[in-house]
Amino acid sequence: MSTVSVIVSTYNKPDWLEKVLWGFNCQTYKDFELIVADDGSGEDTKALIEKYRNKVSYDIKHVWQEDDGFQKCRILNKGVQACSTEYIIMTDGDCIPREDFVQVHYINKEPGYFISGGYYMLPMNISNEITLEDIEKQNCFNIQWLKEKGIPKTFKNNKLTARGFISTLFNTFTPTNASWNGHNSSGWKKDIYNINGFDERMQYGGEDREFGERLFNYGVKSKQLRYSAVCVHLDHERGYRTPEAIAKNQVIRKEVKQNKSVWTYHGITK
């Protein structure tokens, strides 16, 4: 039986999902199951997952729902219910995990905490260019390889180069809050159930932060590992990001903050 569950959310991006699934096949820690939380993708995604069941070293569960617009929170709640282990890592179907991704999350897990990881954003040209071989050889995490493709020299490159003491130093002193990030976070299943999972009223933009805010209100603390738990984020369009969705989310988050809410009545248990 697996010791950790990984939930990967996706919607109609089989090309990106394939790279992510292959990234998880290259993990140093292999005792995990993977749940694809599919918010209504078509047959191409289903066919890809069926193909990969026989190609990868881990078990894949495909949790799917009808396409009803952006309903990521609903499918994530279904994904949580499909997990057979007590510890859950969550990421997205456009984030390729570095080979130590699962291991870093697993060895740093601690009761009473969730882990907040980081990502390194790639431009569209490099996102398209990355092959399965590049993932296997970890080229897409090699800063020299990326520089040859045109990546500029910035402080963010430390996310890929920092190891050991240096990554611990950056994790400790980064000014970024250790919030729950949908692309790279992990926590205990019991904590997720104790806040009733994700609020299914939430639309694109901030739905993960709202979830994390209720974890904080419940008393769960966060652990910053943005320079240790690393994935590269493939570029994509953001068609769901509308002023109406943002306004709706802001109202819900304001209520959570003011009322110090823990439980959502729009989560796993209705």
C-alpha cells in the first residue's frame, strides 16, 4: 500500500499532463499513488491516462466529472475522497515535479503543519520544447540548459540551483508567505476533512488561498519549502480569470477572515 497520495488537477491539457505524469515516474521516492482530478476533460485525457497506467511505476486513479465550467474545488474534494493514504500532496497538471519532489514533501511532513512549496515559471516556447527525455534527464531543472534556451539571469533561478544549507536559508528568510498553493502543497487528510475540504463556490483565482486560510484558522501551521519542493510551471492561458470570479472570491475570503471560519458548508460534506 502507498504511503502518500498525490492529487494532480487537470482540464483538457493532455500534452502538459503527459509531461507531469512522466515527471512523477522519475521520482526518487516511489511509494505513492497518483489521483488525476479531472474537471471535465475530453477523451484525449482519458486515453492518455489509460496509456500511462502501463508505462509508470505508480498507481493512477482517474477521478472525472462532467464539464460544468471551472469547478476545480469540486473535483479536488472528490480527489481527496479517492485518496487511500493519510498524507496528500496537491499539484496541477501543468507543473512538472523535480525528481525529489515527493521525497521532500514526505520527509518534511509533520503533524499540525502543511507544506508550502514553490514553482519556477517557464515561457511558452520552452514549455512546448520540453521532451520526456528532458524530464528523465532533469534538463528542465538545469539552469544552464534553461539559459541556453533564453532564460534570463534572475534571483528566481535560485529555486532551481539552491540545495542543502542554501535552500534552507532561502526557505527561512524568503519574504513570501507560506500559504497553501494549489500547484505545490501538502497536508494531512484529517486536517482537510476537519475544515470540510475546498469551498466549491470559489472560482479561478485564490481558491487555494481560501482553503489555506481556513487551515490556519483551524490551528494548522505552515512550513515554507519553496526552495526545496520544486516544480517547473508550464505556461498556459488563464481564460477563467474574470473580474466577476475575482469579486466573488474576494467576498468569500473576506468572510473567512472576519469570522475566522474553519468549516465550509460548500465542501466535501454538503
